[in-house]
Amino acid sequence: MENADKDDDWSEPGDEAWWTGIRPWVIDYLRSQGVVHRRVGERPAWLISPIVSIWAIESFDQPDWVGWWVICGDLPTDYCSSDGCRHPRLALRRIVASWQQALAQHRPGDKKIACTGIGADLADMLKARADILDEWADDDGLWPEHRYGDIR
């Protein structure tokens, strides 16, 4: 999981301060979830600063390969396995689909939104985030191929 070439910097000015601050949060989140892994990418695999970042997490069993993806930003932090999901765009789709499913299963009186662990009072926020992320996953203009160069 080598760093991307500095000449191929796809982030906007000011983004680095934002995602540099997010990275420790990702590491702490993985620890809190008991996810066994190796390295966390030095920078996000994809981002729209300061709203969302998707991080490649190195597999423990297969060094130099992505084992997990983490989404973090102005939204719930979540993760998914990379099985059948080798690109951050696919990870975004998988995480959004899990949120949408959790919201569909949510019933009045539930204290939490299914397996998300998110309080029921935040259902509207989760739906709004899922809707916009779903749109962004469909937007080809947000997914230049050069942004995904350093992870197989």
C-alpha cells in the first residue's frame, strides 16, 4: 500500500489538513470495532472534503491488499469488507445499501437504527446522508480513475 505519487495529488488545497485529522479517527474506530488489520492508507482512497472520505485498510491475512474500507466524515463512520468490493466506489455503494436496509427495517419505538448503532433520533440525518452518497456513487465525474492508484 504505497503512497500515491506526490505529483499525482488529486486533493484540493486545504484537503490535507482535513483528512490528516480524520485518519486517527479511522484507526480508533477500527480498534473499537475489533477489526484486525494491518496498515491504514496514508491518505483516503477517495474524498469530498470536508464531507466524506473512504479509506483503504490493509488486510491482515493478505498483506498489501485491501481487506476493509472505512467511510468517515460528516456522517456516521462505518466499514465494510473488501470481498467482492475492490474499489472505493463499490465500498460506498455497499455501505449506503446497508444504511438503506437498516432504515427500511427501522420501526417506531426502536431506540437504534438496526445494526448501525445509530440512535433513532438520527434517522432523518442518516437517510439524507445515504441519499446524497447514493447520488455521488452514480456520478462518474466524481470518480476519476487516477484517484485509485495505490491499492490493488
